[in-house]
Amino acid sequence: MSVTNSIISAFYSKRLRAIDRFRRQPWDVQFEQFRLLVSYGAGTEYFRRYGFGEFDSVEEFQQRIPVVGYDELQHEIERVRAGEENILWPGKVRWFAKSSGTTGDRSKYIPITRESLEQCHFRGGRDVMAVFAYQNPDSKAFAGKALTLGGSHRLDTMGAGAQSGDLSAILIRNAPRWVSMVREPSMEVALIPDFEQKVEAICRRCSRQRITSFAGVPSWNLVLMNRMLEYAGADNLLEVWTDLSLFIHGGVSFAPYREQYKRLIPSSRMKYMETYNASEGFFALQDNLSTPDMLLMLDYGIFYEFLPLKDLHEPARAVTLADVEMGVNYAMIISTNGGLWRYMIGDTVEFTSLSPYKIRITGRTKSYINAFGEEIIIDNAERAVAAASAATGARVRDYTAAPVFMEGRSKGGHEWFVEFETPPSDVMLFAEVLDKTLQEVNSDYAAKRFKNTTLMAPQLVVARQGAFYRWMQEREKLGGQNKVPRLANDRRYLDELLKINTL
């Protein structure tokens, strides 16, 4: 074990035991979190409105407190932003994470309380270090500095002393001083609002630093890393950072980007660790790098519920961890120490293990194609794109898909807009394997495709280089947690991209 990892493991030994406890006693830990959360919530206006008290049960909580999304909670959040106290959480909230998610065009403001900072977001970051160091004792990942590519928004001061910005900017502003000693870039560079200017500043500052790990969204980091190669005149990142050995990633599926990163970092020492960290909370981390699922973190001040996606419009069917099943696609509902109560975050997950509880992200509740009853979700799309890439030697940079609606006697279908890092050897074969794999992983799609009954074969449009980047740039959504919408049930995004592709 390296000296650095020995120190980290020793320092976090107590924490590792706590993680082991919720692996073995998940419901005990979750019930403790529930009791702690409602003790805070009991004094809020929100709880009084629904007649819920500190000593009521989980069952009463589910009966009285409604399942909500941002739209239903927006009025209360606006009051909290205006400086009102004890609305959703005791006292005044001073920080709000500005997030538009994947498909939303308007900003959401997620409350970030002192408790959610310390007990959730920062604890999650520390646990990543502790778990990785324990599992990979010989890694040099923490021997140098960590490069983090955060969001591109300024911290905007609002009324009543509250501030808003990307979650990454809030974490940087509130991080302990010692963090600045082990991370790059500096706060001044990290908070540059213009994404392209920030990338250039990072290249100037960090090309000669000893960077041993980096973290962020795979798509935006790929932009940074390719620019770093150009700046440094290098063929791969190991020529810039010799000991680079860990990428902590999240936000989008890593599958379409894995081969591109292997090309950028040709080293068997390089490790990739997925985390599930959103503005609303830090939920899971990959505690075993040999499997793609993530350990659900149960003591971060979050109480979890799960609603089968097939019952999305029947919130009374939501269940706690005690009643989840493997192989079911669930919409995740959270109650948090940020003052979100029975909040449907918009992500869908599937349990891969119940002892301990492990999950994989399968998509979004609002990001799918179901124009003809085919119910294509992001997990289906990711598998199909991966299979088509493998069959044709392609590397996909970005993609999106939308319906082709029926007109007159014509049948419906799907149109896929794909930008390649490496083009497929045969574009028609790519489309055929995409279609075939979708039929294999989704029986509803297969039924609609059978003998072209309802759906015709998918149409594939090869995007010009940089099309997605230009589209995100036009929408002022470069960097941070902004993501390309993979699937949509209408053609708005696809038509915008097709227009940009012709310019």
C-alpha cells in the first residue's frame, strides 16, 4: 500500500466501518435517517400544512406528505430564496444549486443547507477517497493533485443574502481550506463563467502540475482533455501527467466514452470510478470497479423511496428499501437534509443487488421515446449504441434520438442523430445492429418492429463534427452538469440539431 493510501485508509477507518454497517443493516440505518430528518422537518411550515409530526411513522409519512416534483415545490423554494425561514427546513437557507437537468430549459434552484453540504455532499467526496484507497492500495491516484472541471456559472447573489450557482461552484466556495492544497485549478479559474475561457486557463495552469486524478462529467472532460493534448503538443495524457491514474465520473453514462478515454490514457493503471452525485444529493458510488453498479449510500441524510416506472402516475405505490425488487425500473423519490420532502428527482434506477443495496442508473422519467408504445428508455439506447459501435469499430461522441411521426399512410419510426469520434466501418451496419439490439433488449419495441407493423427501421443521420458542441453553446449550456438529451418524445431538440448540422 502506498504511503498516501495508508494515511487515507487509517484516517477514514472509522468511516469505512460505518459504511460496512449500512451494508449489513440497511433498514436500521435508513430508519435512523428517517427519524433524524423528521425531527428537523417537524418544525417547518411544510410539515404543519400536512399535519405531520416528529413521532409519526413511515407509513403515515407516505400517506400525508405528497410526492412532488420541482413544479409543485417551486412556490416554497421561491419563498426560501426570498429569505423566509422554517419553510422546508429549519432556519434560513443561504445557498441554492442552479440546475436545468437534462431536458429542461428553465433553471431550477435546489436548496443547499449546511447539513446537506456537510453530511451529504462533502461526506460523499470523502467516502470516494476512502473507498478507492482501501480497494486500490497501490494506486497513485491521491499522490498528486486532483483536477476538477466544474460548472460555468457565476455565483449569483440574490436577495436576502442568498447565493446561487452550479453545485460545483458552491462546493468550491464552501470546501475546507485543505482541499485547495490538493485540487486544481485555483478557485479563480474554477469559477470562470465562460467554459471555453476556463478550459484555456486550466491548460495554462495545469499542464505542468502533477495531476494524478480528475473528476467531472465525461463529455465535458473529453473536451478539456483533447484541448490539453493540443496545448501540450502531446499524443496522450500520460505525456502530460505521468502518474494520471483515476477518473471519478458521473452525470452521464460512461459507456459511449470509455474507448475514447482508453485512447487518451493508454495505461493499465488507469481506473474509472462512477459516482451518482446531483444537485439534490450524493446518492451512490462504485465501491467495486470490476462491476458497473454503485453502492447506495444510506447515511447521508437521505430517506429513499422507489416508485415502479409503470406506476409513475400512482405515487401511492411507492415503496421503501425494505420492499424493492431486483430488475424493476424505479423512479427515485428522496427526502433530504436539504429540505426536499418526497421529491421525485427525475432519475430512474434498477437494483442489481439487495445485500448490499446496489443500483445502476437506467434513465430519466422524462427522457424516453414512447410515441408508438415502444417505451425506449436510455438504458436500452446505451446498450444499442454500444453494440453498434463494437460491431463497426465506431466511437460515438454524442447522440440523440426522437420519433418520426406517421403522416398519411406512412408508418412511424425513430431518427438517430449521431456524432462520431471514429466513424463506423459501415454506417448501414451500425444502424442495423442498433435496431437489432433495441429489439433484443426491449420487447415492446420488438413487437412494433415485427414485420414493420408499426415502426419502420431507424433512420441514422451522421452529424458533422462539433454539431452538439455548437448546439449546447447556442443554448448557453456548455460545461457543468448540462447534458445532451439522449431521447425525447418530440422532435424539438432533434430539429434544432438538424438545422445546425446544415449550417
